[in-house]
Amino acid sequence: MNLSQIHKTKFIPLHLLFWVAVWFFFVYFFSYNSNNTNYITWFSSFLLPITMITTYFVVYYLIPNYLLTKKYKHFALYSAYTLVFSTYLILIAIFGSFVFLSNMELQNMPPMSRNYIFILILVYLVVFIVSFISLLSHNFKTIAKNKELQNKILETQLEIKSQELNYLKKQIHPHFLFNTLNTIYGFALKQSKDTPEIILKLSNLLDYILYQVNKPQVSLKEEILHIKEYIDLEKIRFQDTLVVSFKSDDIPDQKQIAPMLLIPFVENAFKHGNLINGFLKIDINVYLREDTLHFEIKNTFLNDDIPENKEGIGLVNIKKRLNLLYKNNHQLQIKNSDNCFYVNLTISNLNKN
């Protein structure tokens, strides 16, 4: 028995108060049909340590070592031994009281103190009450520990999710910048007059990437604005071979979205799109219906130009980000047919993300 649990507990005053209450209960119980106060007082005092020993043995040894560890056979066996031993101690208390307190005269014994069965029930009633409270307390502590463990697991998962998102963002940025810098490099080689304008627009996009992308969410209106700036960059590169149709609703300022979520789709359209009949055609449509975002993009595309099921790093990463950020409330449809590549993204409950 782990006695340190008893002595070191902060509930020692509570234990003492409880056992004083048990002693008074014994006195009250044995006073039934008897006025022998001296006998009742001493007999209750003899019975109290037996009850305490039995209770603490069950609560601090049998229950934690056998019942809670699911060693039910050992628990039943040692419980039987405890019953036998406590019975022996109770019989000694009854016999000793009979000899020393009643001078071996049965009529001097209070009626309730003669009945061994009632005394055993009385003792084990106390044992049962304390054991029940102990098990209840253990159950509450277990629930609290499980909840704390679940919270720690959740925090760890959120941290992993955050790290994975940061990793994906770091992959997206170099990919986006690489394409744009290639454009600037090409114009610089030609000493094009459009080079300063391209650099200025890139500067605005860099500001968005470096300072806004680390936020969990940004204004949807701001995301759309930078899509337009990116399109302006590509218009300079493609010159007269580009035909872009961009339609967008008037987006409320309070609508938020994860940063750099839509731009990779646009970038993908320019990177993998093909000129057909001398033009690269791209159609973009962004609109809200209630709290659901609809993003549609279509570009001309030679079906045999890219192997089937092959995706660029931008598209792969954006799918991962969508699964992390909008796992249960987004739909992404991608297909190509009739020399067109289609992307249809819907995100529901946008205000909740």
C-alpha cells in the first residue's frame, strides 16, 4: 500500500473529518435500543481502525493495482482475502468488547453490536462509499488527462499543418518569381522599353508576396487585384498574341481568402497554354453566390502537348494547400477537351475560413 499517497495528500484534513463522521455514525448505529454509552463509545472506537485499514487497503492497493489494471482474477482473490481478514478483526473486536466491556454478560452488549452480519455490512458500506468516490475521482482525472492529451495532439497537428503550409508557400514563391524574372530577362536582352513597366508591376507583386502572403488570410478583392497585375505582366510578354477575358463581381471588402491561392491557376494557364491560330486565349470568371466563391479559368491548350496526368509544381502545391485549408468545403475540377484546359474551383462557407 502506497502510504505516501495518504500522508502527502493535501486532503488530510478532509480524511480526518470523514473518519470522525464515520465514528459518529457508528455511535449512532450502535445506540439503537441501548443506553450503554461507555460500551458504544469504545466499541465504535475499536471498529473504526478496522474500517480504516480495510478501506485504505482496498482504495490504495487493490483498486489501483488490480481493478484499474484489469487484473480481475487477482482483484477478486485478494478481495476475498481482505474480507476474511477484516472478518477476523471484526470478530476479535466483538469478542474483546464482550470480554472487557460487558464483563462477559451478553445482556450488557447493545443489540446491534452482537450481530456480526450487520457490523460487516456497516464496515463494507463505508469501504464501498470511499471506493466509489475514489473510482469517480479517477474517472474524472482520466477524462481530464485525455482531454489535455487531445489538446496537445491538436496543437501538434496545427503546428504541422502550419509548417506544411509555410513549406508549400516557399515552393510557390520561387516558381512564380522564376517565370516572371524569365520574362524580364527576355525583355532586357531586347532592351525593350517595356522593361521598367514590367519591373514596377513585379515590384507590386513582390510586395504582396513578401508582406501579405504570411498572413493566414487576405482580402479576396486584393487577391483579384494582384491577379490583374499578373495578367498585365503577361500581356506585355505576349503582346498581340494574347486574348484575355477577365470577369469579376464587385467583391465585398470583408470577404477573406488564403493568400496566393488563385494566382497559381492563372500562372499555370500562361505557362502551359498554347497559341492556337496565333492566339493564346484565357477566360477568367470570379464571382460570389451567397457565401460561396466560384473561380473559373479556361485557356487554349494542345491536348497532346503535355503528357496525361502530368502537373506542374504550382498546380500540385495548390491542391495540397486547398486540402489543408479548405478540406471539407471546396471542390476542384480540372479537365481538358477540345483544345481547352478548364479549372473550376468552388469554396463554400468562405466567411468561416
